[in-house]
Amino acid sequence: MKVCTDACILGAYADVTEAEPTEAGGSVQRILDIGTGTGLLALMTAQRNQTAQIHAVEVDDAAVEQARENVAASPFAGRVRVWHGRIQDFVATKPYDRILTNPPFYTNHLRSPDSAVNRALHTDELPFPELIEAVVRLMKPDGQWWVLLPPYEAETLSGLAKEAGLHTYKRLRVRHNAQKPIVRVITGFSFGAGSPIDETLTLYEPRKQVDWRGNRLAETYTSEFRTLLREFYLIF
């Protein structure tokens, strides 16, 4: 699967860099990436947190091979390990401080002829209740779970997660520009209940349609997007 802007935002935004121990426990040293694909989130996390051990789980054969190649070619090969299999069957020796997920979310949409695309985009192999069950089983009591979904699916997941004792404590709503609707929501969950913190990220500045010569102008990224992604995008 191709690297997408949405996943890059999740990798840059999720809280994985807590350096000092908290009152409830230790610093962030164990991180799990569920459905790692090509390893993007695992590698971004390794870049942001320079001491954590990162475990990445992926069910697709070709994606696992690609993720392992990417990890091996990175400076973080000693701290990132890729497992081949379903998260439902994954067994950890210790729970995780942070869990990141960019899950499949289509339920009743037309299928692709490509089985790998279907696994990545459709919930059949990882329904939300089974994903939540895995997170509850694998996360520390003071841990955080970060998820990227479209708005409707994010709301659905939040309701199911609450029933399992996972509460929304932070949301980042992502939109193309100020005139467009929200297209993605990054949600941070924890076992502690409280009032969620809501933020919005706009990707592009308002665009002038044409310059003085009549040429169509390209959109430019907002300063907030540049700040968030400058450690990962070479163009910044």
C-alpha cells in the first residue's frame, strides 16, 4: 500500500515521546503498531522516540516482506521488529505503553480485485470489536491507543471502545482546507475517563484560483501542517 498523508499525520501527532516517568507508571518504552503495512508508523515512531522497542504486526504476506525490508534499511533496525500474523493471535510478553492503528474501515463497499487492498481497507479480517479486544488485552492500564479513521467510523469505534472501558481523551479532526468538511479523525483513547481535548488540523491554505497571468495556482500547506510534518517531509 502507498504511503498516505493521513497515516503520516497519525505518526507525527500521536503521543509516543513521553520522556519522563509519569505518576501512573514509567516512560514510553514499548510501542505496538497494529496493521503496520509497509512499516510507516513503526518507523516514524522509532524516529520520534529514540529508546522505545517497537513491535509491528501485519497479516499480509507482501506487506510484511516490504516492512521488514524498510526496517532493515533504516537506522532503527535494532529497535523495530515485524511479526507476520493476525493481531487476534498475537501474544506479547508484556503490555504496551502505546498502541497505534490505522485500521481497515469499509464495511459495505464494493470490493477490489486485489485481495491485499481488500485486507487493508475492509473490516472483515479485523472487525472493530476484535480490534478493541486486542487493545484491551495488550495495553498497559496507563497506556494510550491512537487510531485514524473517517469521521463516521471514528464515532462508531468510540462508542464500542467506551463499552470496553476505553475513553476518548483527545481528538484531532483533519480537513483539506477551511471550506471542506472533516475527512479524518485521529482519536487518542485511554482507560481513564475525562473530557476530551478537541483540535483541528487544516492541510492547505485558502487558494487563489489563478495568478495575474491566468495560471492556476497550486495549493500550499498551512504552517501548522508544516510544523507537524517537518521532521518527516523532505520538502519542508
